[in-house]
Amino acid sequence: MGRTGIMGGTFNPVHIAHIKMAEAAYRQANLDKVVFMPSKNPPHKKDIHIIPEEHRSAMLKLAISGIPYFAYSDFEFKREGITYSSQTLGLLHMQNPGEKYFFIMGSDSFFQLESWHMPGQIMEYAAIIAINRNGTGRKQMEEYAKELRERYNAEIIIAAMPQMDISSSCIREIILSGGDASMYLPGKVWEYIKEKNCYSHLNML
């Protein structure tokens, strides 16, 4: 049985904290690989402008190139309508019943997990790797993990990574204001954004 991490998100754009999160999950949960799976129409980001799939896909492939234990999947891009993590994990489980999946999320998403679509199904089909991104609140994460284990018979792993105050929304704001966001992005991703003018005012309308 393989151990596959699923790293979801809009990746709008993918940044270095995404990569560090995946690396922390890979090493601390002893995974075989981490699959980056960009979301098509996430239900919690209906009011956020998301650039076209072709750009997000290209940037992700550039960001993980050369890292042998990272892979890219367009599994959610191929689906129609709103994409729920519960349904994605259910489909993956059906297609690969011998694989053990680990769903990777930051601490902010972790504490909101029970508000997601069919959280019980998410925890049925995948173990949760919750990343303590800023080094604080680990005790609260452990306490909540205990509650989820008792309520859902869930497998929860708390992993940690160095503090990185980075978000895609802040990066978009920097670029829109004409600033330099290179310190927050893999080098090839920053070059792609500049070349394709991905986050210009025109493209964000």
C-alpha cells in the first residue's frame, strides 16, 4: 500500500509556503509522494477571481519540477461544477482502493474542517495532515485532533513547518500594485507571472 499525500488548493498563485507545507508533510508523515491537485471551482472561494486553469497548472508544474517525490494531477480540473474535497477523495478511494491517502491542510483550514462538505467522508477516505504553519497553537491543534479522532474515528497527524507569513492573496496585491513578489515565489513561477502578465488589472477583471 502506497502513502500518497494530496495537496489541494487554488494555487492562485502557488508560493513557497505551499512547497514547504508539502515537504513537511512528506517528511513528517513518511509519505511516498505528494500530489498537487489544483481546485477547479472551490465552494469557499466563489467571490475570489481565480486565473485560468492553464496558468495555475503551468505554474504548479514549474514549482515542483525537479522534486522527485512531488507530482501534479489535473483530477479536479476534469470534473464539472463545484469540486468538493469529500467527493474527490471518495473517487480516488474507489479508483485506487489499495492506496492510503493523506489530505494535507494548514491549521486555519484544519479548524474549519467540520464546516466543509461531508467532513466525515473526508476523514473516512483520508488521514489528515494538519500543518502548524506559524509554530503557535499546537496545543489547540492537538486538542481538536483528539476531538476529531473520537467523533469520526479519524487519523490525524500534526506536522510543523517554519513560520512563513505568506498568502496568495497578499502576493496578488503586491503584483497588482506593481511590487516585487519574487521573495515569496519559486523563481520559475515569478518569471512565468511576469512573462504572461497573469495578475495584471486587465486579467483580474
